[in-house]
Amino acid sequence: MRAIVYERGGDVSVLRLVDRPVPEPGPGEVLVRLAVAGVNPTDWKSRRQGPAAGGWQIPGQDGAGVVEAVGEGVDRALTGERMWVWEAAWQRPWGTAAEYTVVPVRQAVPLGDASFDLGACLGIPFLTAHRCLTAGEFVPDALHAGALADHTVLVQGGAGAVGNAAIQLARWADATVLATVSSPEKAQLAAAAGADHVINYREQDVVAEVRAIAPEGVHTIVEVSAARNAATDVQVLRSGGAVCVYADDGGDEVTLPIRPLMAPNARWQFVLVYTEPKAAKAQAVTDVAAAVAQGAIRVGEAAGLPLHHHPLDATAAAHRAVENSVVGRVLLTTTTSE
């Protein structure tokens, strides 16, 4: 099979297209013939660090394709099923930037009739967004239609991949969704994703706009840049609310005022999907799969998430695009078409 591999850390020049034997699924695993793979910031950050000592790594956490074989203990009826794959390369060498990958069966989820492009866009962004929307003290642990009907959510950075996922999931759960963006073009994307109110933070006073819409403040803030937005977040969070920080865009340290956050019993929750509690992650997979089955998740520019396709042999360009913060979702075409 064709696969992208790196054996040392560095820039995109360490990525090599190689031919490797198709792996065999072990006990509890499935072999998936991939059609499309997603590229996440984790991929280039991990590539810069390099694989485990003396090892090799196929990058890529997310993907979609068809189960070709199953290991011992796995229902053989899964063979031939269309699946989306999540967290393939976390502490494992078999990522999704390849024609095939092997993952534990719980990390391959039925895709139904949804497109492989959509399947490859799930995984890390949607599981991260789910955690952000459910980690607060006064929000439900699970999402479904109506779960957030009496909640207001602020998505800081509504045109990003996680921001888009948070908007779509929050709207599916019937929350009122506010999103901040930095340009009119990104405002169109956030609105297309389903945001009820979009605020251009370069042109508008975010605190004033949020308070005009939600006088008591917002229940949850999905935060991409805590270092830049902390002062704003403090002013718009309602009593018992939570700021869920999933990235360090704009700086890796944040300063918080104690008393203004102590009085309302506010929560600051830091989110890394790879190490979040197993039960929370399992619930996220269940809920995202349900949203897909109900047709609540969309991809493409009309859904606020432009898609950028690259062939497998252009994985370096795909990594570079994500590293340069391209707007939308970067995908690798690995083997089969729809």
C-alpha cells in the first residue's frame, strides 16, 4: 500500500511516500481501506517532534473508508461497511495518510450514506467541540436535539474547523449560538454553519454585542484563543458558566482575575481530546454519530467549512496548508472514490 511516513522530526521535508505491506488487523481491530483522510494541527505538530525513538509514523488521526478485514473477536458482518475513523495515530503508528489503516473497532464508526468527505471531517474537530459543549457544570453530558434548548453558546473563532463543529453541534442541540470572526468572509461561513448571531470582533464591541443578545451572559464559551480573549470571556460569562479552551492560538499563557470569576462560580476547562476522560469521549462518538445519522452535520462551503483536497502524494502541501491556518478542512484523497 502507499503511505506517507516520517522517521524523524522536522518540517514537511521529512514526509516520504513509501510502499508498505498492508497491515493485518489484530484482535479487536479492523482494517479500513481509506478513501479520504483529514489533516489536523496535531499532525504537523507531532511531525515536528518526530515519532517515538527509533520508530516510524504514518500521520493522520481522521479518515473514512470501507472495512476490508476484521481481527479476532470482531463481528465479520462489519466487512464491507462504510466507516469514519477517529484518533488513528494517537500513540500508534498507523495513521490515515495511507491507503489502509488498522484501528481498534471502537474507533471505526458506521457512516451510513454520508459522504467520505464528511466522514473524514468528523473525528478530532467534532469530538473536541462536543467536549467543549458538555464539560461545564450546568450543561448536559450528552447532546441530542433539544439538549441545549435553554442555553446560549459563544464560539470564539466561528470559521475554524472546531468552531464550525461547535456551531453545528450546538444548533443541532437547539442552543442559541453566537460566533466571533475577524472578517466579513468568515462571518458568512459562521452564518452558513448555523450561527444565530455573528460578531466581527475587528469592527464590533464583542462584550456589548453579546450582552445585548444575552443580558445574563452565555452558558458556554468555546475558546480558541484564551490569551487574547480572556478579558472578554470574563465579562460575558453568566453565573455557573464555563470557558472551554481547546487551543493556544495567540499565546500560551492566560491571566485571569480571581474575584470576578469566583463570585459567579465560573469554570475554565482545558480540553485535549486525546486525553479527555474515556466516558466523555465515548459519549461524544455516540452523539456525533447520531447527528450524522439525522443529517444534522454538513461539510463544504455551503455549510461554512470549505474543503481543500490534496492527493496522497501532496501530503506535504496539505500539512503546510494546515500549518498556515487555511480556512476550512484539508483532506487527502487516499484511494477509493464514493
